[in-house]
Amino acid sequence: MSPKETTDKTLAMKNYLILSFSICLFVCSIPTIAQQKYKMGQIEIVSEISDVPTLKSFACSMEHARQIAINNGFPMTERMTLHISQKRGIDKMIMVADRPGTIQLYYPDERAFNDKIHSHNTNTYGICHQIGHMIIGQLLGDTDDLSIFVMEGWAHL
């Protein structure tokens, strides 16, 4: 290997190491948001928001809706979890039941989450609505053939 080839490889290796170190330094400096956990009976809430009264109201809503479903003979998971996290790139709150017993609540920013007039009423309805989706999913199994109108209508009940 010629001295020029050795110098080029050494320079490439130095650049690679500097780039790798810079990426590691950047990733390690990204602030992380602590996850809060709140448990009430069979309900667990994992949240970036630490507002305990709000988390308690969500847990109460979930447990109440879960008990109503059970009392009416609908299949329901024994435990339920609500994950609350900020998601960049959205302009409104989004709630989905992505698997049995789990609801995801995404909010664009704290202002939207803390809007006491709109968000908490919407979130309480949304929790009950997502539990409706869980019920139909557990009753019917594969719901891919159902129209979105049937799925939303059922969950609305």
C-alpha cells in the first residue's frame, strides 16, 4: 500500500470516527421525557403528563366503561393500559385502540392536552369510544371486511 493510500484510509477512518462520535453525542443530548405510571385497579396509565387528577379521571373513565361492558356480557380484557404521549407533526389529539386492552392517546403539544374545555371531554368520550372498538374486535375477530362506518357506528354506541 502506498503512503498516499495509507493517508487516505487514515483520513477516512478519522472522519468516520468523528462523525460517529458526533452522532452519539447528539443522540445522548436529546432530552427524554420521564414516563409517569398511574395505577387504579385493573387500569394502568403510562404518561408523559404528570397531572395526577387528570390521570385519575382517565383511569376512572376506563374502569367504569370496562365494568359496563363486562356487566352487559361483552368480552373485555382483564387489564387495560392507556399510553399518553406527545407526537410531533399532528395538529389535534388522536386516540386509537391498537391492540386488545391498550389505548394510545397522542397529543400535539401541552396546550392542546391542557385545554380543559375541549380535551378532557373529548378524551373521556374517546376512551369509551376506543373500548367500543375493543369490544367489536373481540366479538368479531377479523373486522377488515367491515366498512369504517360500521366500525365507527358500533364504537359510538
